[in-house]
Amino acid sequence: MIIIKMALRNLFSHKMKTLIVGTVLILGSFFAVVGVTFVFAISEGMKNSLTHSITGDLQIYSKLAKDKFSIFGDENGSYPDIDYVENFATIKNILEKEVSNIEAIVPMGGNFAMVNPGNILDKKLEELRQCFKEKIFDAAKILELKEHVHAIILDIEAQFFNNTASIVSVSAEDSAKVRADLDTARAESFWKDFDAKFERKIEFLSNKIAPLIFDDNVLYVSYMGTIPETFARSFSQFEIVKGTNIPPGHRGMVLTDRFYEEEVKHRVARRLDKIKRSLLEDHETIKGSKTLQDKITSNISQSAEVYNQLTPKRAEEIVVKLQAFLSSKESDIKKLLEDFLKVDDANFISRYDFFYSEIAPYIVLYKVKVGEVFPITTFSKYGTSHSLNIKVYGTYRFKSFERSPIATGFNLIDLMSFRDLFGLLTPERKKENSEMEAEMALEDVSISDMFKKSDSKKESEGASLSKLKSTVFTSGFKEDFASQGDKVFSNADLENGIFLNAAILLKNPAKMAATMRAIDSVSEKEKLNIQVIDWKNAAGIIGQLILFIRVLLFSFIGIVFGVSIFIIMNAFIMAMLERYKEIGTMRAIGAQKQFVLSMLFFEVLIQSVFFACLGILLSWLVIVIVGGRGIPAWNDIATFFFSGSRLYLFFDWWYAAGVLLLAVIVSAIAGLYPAYQATKIPPVSALGKTH
Amino acid sequence: MKSIALKDVVKNYYLGEVVVPALKSVNLNISSGEFTVIAGPSGSGKTTLLNLVGCVDTATAGIVSVGDEDTAKLSERKLTDLRLHTIGFIFQNFNLISVLNVYDNVEFPLLLRTDISKKERRERTLKFISQVGLEGHMHHRPNELSGGQRQRVAIARALVSSPKIVLADEPTANLDSVTGQKIIDLMKEINEKEKTTFLFSTHDEKIISHARRVIRILDGQIVTEQ
Amino acid sequence: MGIFFTIGFRSLIKHKTHSLILGSAIISVTILLIIITNVTSGIQDTMMKGSTTLFSGHVNITGFFKTSTSSAAPVITDLARLRKLAREIVPEATFIVDRVNGFGKIISDQSSMQIPMMGIDVEEEAPILKDLSVAAGNISDLSKKNGLIIFEAQAKKLKVAVGDRVTVSMPTYRNMYNTMDVNVVAIVRDMGYLSNFSAFLNKDDIRELYQMKEDSSGRVMIFLPNYKTVAAVESRVRSGIEKAGFRLMDKDPQPFFMKFDKVAAEGWTGQKIDITNWEDEVSIMKWIITLFNVLTGMLTMILLTIVSLGLMNMLWITIKERTGEIGTMRAIGMQRRSLVILFIIEPFILSSLSTIIGIVIGLLISAGLNAMHIIIADSALRTFLMSDTLLLSTSFSQIIITFIAITTFTTVGAIIPAWRAGKLSPVIAMSTID
């Protein structure tokens, strides 16, 4: 007891040393706890994003795979060649029977496609076609659309001969063809009997005139082929946001809501949405945020996307409305829109509402709308292309990480369509291909001729490529959708086919290693030819990133505490020197070496515990205050790491305990040498001068 | 000429809450060129008196003037300067700088001054080292010297600046009687040659007998003079 | 002043143990800092070397041509005039070349990949291409038509060797695909992560694939003798090109393939020129450097604070021990300020010496690591370090900054104790003697 009392008093009397050691310990423990909390928040966040959405706990795929599996693609940015596994139903039944820890197996297959949703003329022609098909003939609307189409044709003419010819070498022959087509399209005779022969007229415009608009608005769609209800059921955080999930037995796609709102939505509208969210949810201001100001600037420079999509009639109406709204006398729609889009904190909400009520209904708000059918084309590794018309049934998201870029990168497609698009050249496939080509009414391919190489070096494969391309976007193909593409299939069809990889969700994730071994042995026994990897390996480079961050963190902490040992040791040594006489006196009076050692030990203990706790307390404050509100992600990369737009920190008592222990150990090590020296102080030094 | 004058000087120390009066109304005049001893038992206030004269401490009340200047009116900077140029100190415990050798220790005050050239520094240092008879030990460190030698270094250091006043606080306390005598003789010699005022404190009666003037002090007050 | 250094130095030697411990702490921190900054420097160097060999000059004249309001082709026209302007505006350029930007698929028997490709003129680019280390084949064979140069990683994935035939397929307008058969004429050693996204075609071939006119190209690349002048040259080029009548795009530090989306949405048509530099083209990877710097900075701050505290501690004790000496010196006539300086000099000597030793050791270790050409096995690490081997590089200015930073930071800790020492009244100082 006396030892402890003395230890305490000593600490108080030697203020300087205590302060120095104390500060070092406070700093070290503070940094350690905050650092560990931060890094674990990031890695746990990323892990959850992955295991609860894309990777599951484990992934299985073919043992014959040539490349290592990585769900995000490999180093070169393309999908790894993992071959395929023959029959999902077989694998599923065997594994579910023989391995007990399996909660669910979800088949997957990743690929990506390019989608051209059609340019403005395509869209307007489609609208026009729909109008003619309606039971009730809306003359006004048809007139409106025809006017717009006419205006677009004039634009095309100007752009083609002024601009395109500057960079593309067009032969005189082709140039003459284009001029002839454009003249036809502008001629009065063309428009006089339009309504009567609308089918042929629209087809002409679609095949000959629409391709003259060079549109680089391509959508890059990365998708995952799966069984939609299984996916929805197995991932508990799954929820449909717009529309519905793909109905069982039907082909279709469900887009991620993030993809829908970020890539598919009209850019100007999307930015306005983001600004609104920043203002209302994140409590930012336009004045104080450069990011928001940049968004506004982009909107203004891209206002063409708005006025180019408005029909002339609609444009006139909006001019009037904008003039009233902005109290402006400007009559040019372009300038009015630019003024309108120059929003600030004061006028944002009213302008946002105006945009959605008066402007959004008349532009192409989504390149591909929920409920619409659109053509999707993929390229297999052999260079062959495959296309399908697919209906978008709705959008989905994962409830807790809707803002994380990781979890939201995969649009879902039904497994049947996936297999078709995957491009296995099986005999059935080849037959289907030639059947399809015969079905399509391929008339004129002059447009595609103009842009493909006329040189004989070109492969015949490539020729059929372009042919396929040019027909994909016409309405004729879409019409066939109902008859050919929408056949209902059974669940057995779905399951009795190939799959690339599958996510396995475990009942008890803690038993991962054992489960993996079980799967391996079942695969051996039943000759399933599959291999299994954990989520971290499946996440490829992302998984390794997480590991890397942790390693970095622990080395940092190690270094900091390592250096601290030096400093603390020094402080202890100095203190020993100061107390030379004091300790000598104690020994002279009759205290054993043991006593001195115990006293010093308690000093070290009390000191390290006290100051480490202070540091931990400080870190607790910071974590609760800053981490509770959330650290905002300042750019896309940060959003990726934070698995969302904010990183929340949670204080964990186990981490704190660990750091406390570490601090005590560090102090003990630092104190070892000085304490040992202290016991060697001879009692004789009590008398006489200090050392 | 009055070199040092104390008028109604009082000095109190504070040990926590307790007031310890070290000097109780002291009046003293010392002229230039004197060789004076302040004698008294330990705790009588001799050291305090010397501290005040040496401008190392300030009086609680009264006037301390050195060279006709009231020290209370001088800034800290000026006081330090005064100590550098006008006053020399010799301490009981020698107080040499342990990491410097004899030459450097003696030279030290000159290095603090900005008005002396390198050449002159060298001359003076060597002069005073030889005056105390330590030419042969110039590169020795204090821990390589005997007590007497160390005190001689201290004296050389105190004199190297050619101060008008030299204050010595129990200079022979840590020396044996023979060495102590030698030190006093040396100081006397310098006093006669350079006309430097010497004021030193001691309680050793043998040494006191060698002084021309003796001021006895007891419990903070001057008792007698001789 | 000299005497202060003498006293300081000798005091350090007197307290051997403490000086050693604290000195070692400073040395370790310095070594760590030197190595980390050298690694970061190495990454930056790799980035620049890769960038300027693979797809960028020090300064580029590039841009977009919009044939319609919704298109965006990374093409510049009026090539001859632009090259001439480049020569005139930057007469000091070591050389100027132009390349055609491309993006498409390479398809072999076994596999395929989709990467950016550049159409080059092998003869014109000989000085740049000499930085490529050839593993097989002959780079100059690209001057013949229908050739392709790829990197080792790509050859491995595609499972091809020199002489094999592959198909190159590029999406042109309106998602039409043009294809061409080419032969692999050379396989080049990887240049870290960046070369994964690179391949070279004959300029005429790629023009044919894209149906481009003779006087159009992708970018004019300007190489400077001293890359540190990039910023100044860039602004000269900007004003020069603008004065010549070209429309300029706003500065946007991103690689060109990240700008498609934005440009496709803008309402203008025709040609606009974009002036970029080598850093813009690798800007997506710059976050790695920023991350490293931030982490290093934080770590260093914490370590130096701790070391400072140690120094403060030591000084404090020293002063306590030498209280008598302090009193003596003040009594002799030493001003307060001189005393403070004296007591700052001691830790200053310790830190500067330790820092210098640390720098020397750190540099030696860096040189040694470089010489070992350590191969990085882990692919994530490869991505970060942007290289297959560990590269460390030093810059003189960095060493100076490190030295100043560490020495200053650690000496600053000495100020307070030294100042307190100065404040000590000579009396109290002297009385402790007894």
C-alpha cells in the first residue's frame, strides 16, 4: 500500500517527467485508437458493401479457369477468363445437401455491354410511331413532332457538310448519296403524304437520316446475369426502388438505382438532383462549395442537352414561361436556359421545382426508361457480337449503402439472356444466329457501307458485325420483341444451364475457412470441378486494397510506439538520475532492491494507465463528435473508400482496451532498463554530492 | 570616492508563508581600493549582503548604490552589464564551467563582452592565468585540478575583466588552511597592485586578521567595524 | 558565439546516454522519412516516365471535334498548322510529334482485351521509343503496315508472340466497328501499371480504321529539355494557340478518355483545342501520391512531436542540473538572451547532427534497395507503386526540406525550457550550490 502511495506522490513531485511521458502516451494512444477506428470503419464498410451485395461470403467458379477470378475485372480492366460451369442446378443441389453452413447460392456472371439508346431523331421517330399506333389520333401532338423532326433534319444537313466532312474522308459517291437522301427528306412531296404512308416514311428517316447524327452518348452497362428472385431473396438489403423486379420466367433487366440516376438520367437533371441533395441532406451551400459551383457551371455549358430535346412548339411555350419566371425580356431559348440554370442558394428550390414541372416532362429525362425495351450488344472474347432487346423492369438498390460505388455497379439481367449474350458458339447458337439474320428484313445497308472499311482486308466477321449493328436500332426489330424475345421460360430452364460464378452466403460467416474446405472436398468427391475463394480474394484488387490499408495502419502504430519507447526510456533515465540521492537514501535506510523495483513498477503502471486512458477519452470525444456526424467524402475516390458519402465512426471498447494494453507494455519496456539501473544505486550515495 | 554604499537596506526572504529577514536596515559605505572583510557566523546575512552589492539580488527596501548609481533604478539588462564590466565574483564552490578547460573558463567573461579584440582577449587571459600561477595547467578541465587550483582559476576569471570591485563569498571555505592563506595573499597582492576593491565574506578568524577593515555582521545587522 | 557551440557540444558528450538515445530516435525518424519520400518520388518519376513515353508529351496540343452537338471525337484538325505553331511557340522543344488517339479491342485466338491504343510514326518517334525496353521483336517493323506493338502483360493475356496475327476492332461512328488484321511486330517490357493500358499501331493504319483525313490527328506532343518548365510553357502554348485563331477548351486536368461524356453533352460543334500536360493525363493516379504524402505528413508530425517532447525533457533536466552554472554565468554578466541561445544550441547540435546521419543512412539504404531491383509480387502494391520493381528516387530539394523540417521541429521543443532557464534569477541559481 505504501508502495502505491509513494508511487503516486513521486509522480506528482516529478512534474516534468510525468508531463513529458504523459503527453507522449496521450498522443500515442489517441492516434492509435482514432487510427484503428478509422481504418476499421473503412475496411468493415467495404467488406459489408461487398459481402452483402456482390461477392457474398464466398465465390465458386470453374476449376478450369485460366485467370484468377476478380469480380471487378482484372488489372487490364477486362473481365477475367474464368471459363464456365456446366449446370447450376446440379451444383446447387449437391452443395446445399452436403455443406451445412450454406444459406444460399446465387449464380452470377459478369459482363459489360455498350448500349446506344438512340439519338434525338431516333427518339422522336419512335414517339411519332407510337402516336400513329394509338387508337385516338392526336393531331396536335403529331404535328408538333413532325415539326421537330423537320428542324432536326435541317440541323443534320448543316452539321454534316460543315463539320463531319472535316475529319472523315467521305467519298464523292457517298457524299452524293447523303445529299440525295437529305433532299428527299426535306422535300414537300415527302411530307405531303406522310400520315398515309407513315410506316415507310419513318423507316426511311430511321435508316437513312438518323445515322447521320454522330452521337457519342453511349451507355456502358456492366451487368450480372443471375436468377432475379434468388438474388432479391438472398441479399437481405435488396430493395426495388422503381418499377418491379424481373418477373419469374421473363427476360429482362433491373438497373441499379444509382446507375439509373447517374448515367441514364439526363445530365442536367441529375446535377440538379445532386445539388438538391447536397443542400438539403448534407447542409451545404452553393456559396461555400466549389463542387456545387462546378456542377452549376457544367449545367450551363451543357444546356444544349435541354433545348435540343424540346420540340419547337414546346420551346416557344417554355420561352414564355421562363420570361415570366425570370422577369426577363430575352427571347432566345438558349440564353434563357443558361440564365435559368445559373442557380444560387436563394433561388435554387423554386428553380428546381420549375424545372421538374415545366421542363422535365418535355425532354428525354432518362435515356432508357423503366418499362422500355432497349437493345443491348456485347462482344465475346472471340470478337463475336451478340445482341438482344431487353426490357428494363425497374431499378434496385441495397438499403444501407445506396451511395457506395462498390455495391451499386452491377445491373441485373436474367440468366437466360446473360447466356445468350455471353456468346458461347455452341451449335444451337449458330443455328439461332442464322435464323435471326433471316428473320430480319435487311434492305439497304448503304449507311453502314459508308463507314466500314471498303478494303478487302476486313474480315467477313466484321461485315456481319456492321450489318447487325445497323438493324438493331430500327423499330422493326423491336416489333419482333413480343414474338421472339419474350418467350416465358421455366425455372428449370434457368437453373439447368451454365453459369460463370456464384456467390455463397453463409449461415455463420465465422466458420468460413471450414466451409471452404468442405466445399473443396465435396467438389473432389462429386467431381464438380469447382474452386472456392473467399470474398476478399474475389474482390480482387479491392480486397487487397483493404488489406494494404490495414497493414499500413498497423505499421504506423508500431512505428509511433517504437519511437515512443526511446523517448519514454530517456525520460525515465533522467528521472532516475534526479532521484539518485533519494533512492540511495531508501536503500541506506534498509529497503531491499525488490522494494525499489516494485515502487518503480507501480509508478510505470499508474502513469501509463492514467495517461493512456486520457488519450482514449480524448479519442472517444473526437470519435463521438466528428465520427458521429460523419466524415464527408470530398471526391469520388473518397466516396469509394467510405462506402458512401459519409464515413461514420463507432467507438469500440475492445480497440480501446487493446491500445491501453499496448501503452502499458510500451511503458514497461521503456522502463525496464532504467529500473534495472535504479536498483544498482548504492546506498552510499545518500551522502555527499549529487552525481 | 564611495564605491559601494548601502543606505537603510532591508532584505526579506519568503520560505513559503514564513518571512525570514536576512538583513535588517543595513548602512554601509565602502571606498574604492579597500580590502574589506565581512565577518560573521553562518546564517548572519553575509552572502545576502554580497548578493545585493553584486547586483545579483534586489533589496526589499533601502538604497543600494554601486559606483554612485542606485541599482534599483537600473534595468535588468544594465545590471547584467554592470556585473560583466564592473564586478567580479569568486564563489565558495568555485563554480567553474565543467566542460571548459582552464583557458576557456578564464576567457569566458571576455567572450561575453563585445568591446575586446581577439588579440587583447588572448593577452589578458594569459596574463591573469600566469598571475595566478596556472600556466602549466591551461588545458586541464576543472575535474583534473585540485581545490586550490580551481579557486585560482576562479580568481583569474573574476579578474580578467579588470573589474573595479571583486566580491568573494567564503573563498577559502573549501580549501585547507595553507592553500587558503595563499589565496588571500594573492588577493591582497592584486588589491595593492591594481587598486581593485575587494569585499569578501568569511567566518574564518585567521583570515579575518589579514584584512585592513573588518565589518562584523550578526543576525542581519552590522555590529562592529574595525 | 563559438564558445556557446563548444559548451553545447561538450555537454552533449558529457551526457552520453541521453544524447545517444535521443539521437537514435531522431536518426530513425529521419531514415524513415527519407525512405518514404524516396518511394513517393519514385512513384512520381515512374508516372512521369510512363506518361511521357506512353501517351503524353510534357505539353500536349490535343482537343475534341464535335461533328454534331451530341458527339465527341478526340481529334484535332489542321494538323500541319498546329505542328508549325508548336514549333514557333516552343522553339526550345527537344522534339515534337503527333499521335492518333484510339480505343478498341485486340482479339487473339485465345482472348481479347479492350484498351486505348496510339497510332504512331516509328521513325519520327525513335528518340521517345528508345525508352521502351524490347523483350522480343523489332520496334521499327511498325513502319511497315499492319503491325502492332504490345506490352508483356498484354501478350501474356492474349497468349501471343511476335509474328502472331490478331484482329484490332475499333468502334467508330454510331457504334460501327471497323476491324483490321495486324501482326505483332514487337513485345515490350511492362512499364508498371500504366503500360497495361497501352499499345501502338502504325499511324496510317489507325487513320484508316477511323476513316480519318490526312491532316487530322489525335494530339501534338511537345517534349521539353527541362520538365520543370512545364507550367510556363503550357501557358505560352495556350495564348499562342488562341492568338492563332483556335478555340480553346477550359483547362480540365483529366485524361482525355474521361472527358468524352462531358464534351459530348456540350452544345458547341466543330473543333476546340485542349492544352494539357503530362500530369493531367495521369491525374487519376495522382490520388495515390497525394495519399502517400498526406499519410507521411501525419506520421512525421506525430513522430516529431514525440521526439520534440523527449528533447524538451532532456533539456529541462540538464538545466536543472546546471542551475548553479547558470547562476554563475548570469552573475559573471551573461545576458538572458545569450543564455537562452546557449541552451537552444545544445539540442540544435544534437538534432542537426542526427538528421544528417539519418539522411546519409537513408540515402544509402535507398540506393541499396534500388540496386536490388526488388520485384513486387503483390498486384495491389504494383498498382500503387505503378511499377513492377521498387524504385526510389531522391531529389536534392527534398533532402534540404527534410533536414530543415526535422531540425527545426525538434529544436523548437527546446525553446520553452531554454527560455525558462533565462528567466531564472541569478540568486536562486546560486543558492542551490549550498
